[in-house]
Amino acid sequence: MKRIVWKGLDEAGRNAALARPMQARASSLREGVESIIADVRTRGDTALIELTARYDGSTLDTLAVTEAEFAAAEARLPDELKAAVLEAAARIEHFHRAAAPTPVSVETAPGVTVERVLRPIRRVGLYVPAGGAPLPSTAIMLGVPAAIAGCREVVLCTPVQANGRCDDAVLFAAKATGVHRVFKLGGAQAIAAMAYGTASVPRCDKIFGPGNAWVTEAKLQVAGDPAGAAIDMPAGPSEVLVIADADADPRFIAADLLSQAEHGPDSQVLLVSPSTVQLDTVAIEVERQRRELPRADVAATALSESRLILVDDLDEAIEVSNRYAPEHLIIQTVNPRALLEGVESAGSVFLGEWTPESVGDYCSGSNHVLPTYGYARSYSGVSVASFQKQVTVQELSAQGLRNIGPCAAILAEAEQLEAHRRAVTLRLAAMDAAA
């Protein structure tokens, strides 16, 4: 991990210190995704079956997971894992229901009522990766808020294994959270199918979920096409920034850093601390723990792009964190909540030594589909609101229009929009004539 002294850097140096690993949007990737999307749009299911055979090594007769396959997957799963999925889903539902938007109705002037009503997005598409490892937790994180929002149709795509089956735990989680249909599709072709529709896969209004560079590129391309689909957020590799004081346990810090580093070679982890001793100790502990991991090589590659940053104090640590805008922010200090007020940009925050980032990934109740690559400056993580539209409604009585109509007429005249002005003044004149 690269060692950095923050106060010794100029502006350019600070930008470089917090730079993410370069995201691959090479022309070959863009062109490859464009080709896949065009193929799916042109040949539909035939293209999907051919691409699945090519990339996943599985030749399919049908793309949809059958009820018999759901039942078989559930039967194969250990009871302990099924119980854990249901336990996590219950906590995630509990928090997401409490945090969901609510309708609003206010009188902004006598006789003028303005409301906000909530409407679910009609059909949504969820993508659950299964590259390095299957992610049933992502099926929970997406399926639960979609169900709470009331989406009429929830479609999920996840890669198929060479044996022709999807991951058992992913299927169980999808069924448990109310997903309506699951398709054995991965990669850019899955995104294309959900964005444009085929004979088997329905066209979705919005697409959610993380994925590799091909999936991310496909989401960006369909979101930029008026005929495509909206997406949840821009995404990049997983990341964590840890703020720690001298009293924090270096074993816990190292474990938290490695929990993100093992995600993939392009993940990034940062430790920010005013303690030189802490930075030195954690560096040693990270390497000791890394050697014990099954994904030690993946973590090692990620650590080559990671940082140990020495700051003057914890206030400066918060400044560094806000500048980086991490997907995950862990604060391991004597009084972590005292620093929360200063946090402006982070996908999700974890306070104190007993709050590993892993609980947010799985079962604390928050959502783990979060903005990465600095997008936490302007985006939020997935929530019930992500699956809803907020529609405003206004209703005026005659007296209400008398009260606010002149204001609208004056502003319309200032903008030289005469029809706007007349839409108000004609009504006011009709009231006067009837009086």
C-alpha cells in the first residue's frame, strides 16, 4: 500500500493521491458492447442463446428459470443458508419500509393544495452478478425495495453455470423477495435484453445492479439511448475508506480493508489516520491477513492501487474522505459519531469498532448497491425511492386562483409568454363577470 503524507502534497499531488484505478472504457470495450446490444436488438432470443453458449459455456433451450428449477434450488440449499437469507431480507425490509418516501399534501395558500403522490415504476430489471462468486445478497438488496415500492413486474437476470443452472442461493433469494421472473442471462447481453426486450425477456423501464466492465458499459449505453432504459446509477469498482485514530484495533482495520480488496483487482482501499504508528501497524497486519485469504492474489492486486494517508488530525481526515467520496466509509475512532456531522459525501457510513462493512453488505438493513468512483458526491444508494416516481399534483379553488393568479400572470408577462398569462387572466376575468 502506498504511503502518503497529506500536508506535504500540493493540489495536483492530492488529486493524484485520491485517484481511482483507471476504469476501462477502451474503444474495444465500447465497440464490443455495442455489437452485443445490436445483435440482441436484431435477433432477440436467438442471439441471447448463442451469446450464453459462447460466454457461459451453457447451451439453453429456454431462458426463463422454471418453477421446478426454483423448487430444486431451494431443496439443495442448506437450511442454515435459507434461514440467513430470510433473516437478512426481514431486516432490510424493516429499514427500507421505515425509510420509504411518503405522500405529502400541503396548502401553499388559501385554496391552493399541492401534493406529492407516489407511483411505482411499472417494470424493473435487476442484474445479479455471478462472475468471481455468486451474490445472493444483491438479489435481496434489489428485490426487497422493488417489492415495497409496488413494482408490478420485477425481472431478474443472473449468469447461468455450465451445468445449465443459476446459483441456488440467488434463485432462493429472488423467490423469497418477490421477484416475478428470472432469466439465465449474464453480461452485456442481459442488460440489452432488459433494456429493449425480446420474445422471452420483457422490456424494462429501469435497470438496477452492479456488474463487471461489460455490464457497466452496457448500462451506460442503454441509459444514453432514448429507446433504451434508465439505470440506477453510474458504477465503478468497489471501494472503502477507513478513518482510524491511534486507539483503533489494527486487526479490525486490516480485515475491513481486505474485505473490499478481495472483491476484485480494480477495487481500492484507503486508510486515513493521524497516527504514524497506526499506519505502520495496519500495513503489516494487512499483509499477514492477506496471505491467509483464498483470494489473496486478487487482494494483492487491489492493494497495489491503495493508500495509507497520514493527516494532521481527524478533521483533516474527514476533509480527505469528503474529497474522495467513498462508496463505504468506516470510522474507527474513540467517538465516531462526533465525526458524522462533517461527513458530506459517502455511499454508506459504518461507525465504531463493532461495525464492519460486511454487515452492510449482507444484513444490517441498509442497501449495499451504492455509488462508487466518486459518484457519492451526487448520487445516493438504492432505496425504495429508486423504484418509484414522485408525481406532484395541484388543485385550486376559485378563491385559490384569485389568491395566486396575479403572481403567475406577472411572472408569465416578464418571460414574454402571453399564452401562459392569458391562461390565468381569462379565468380571473370569467370569475369577475360571473360575480
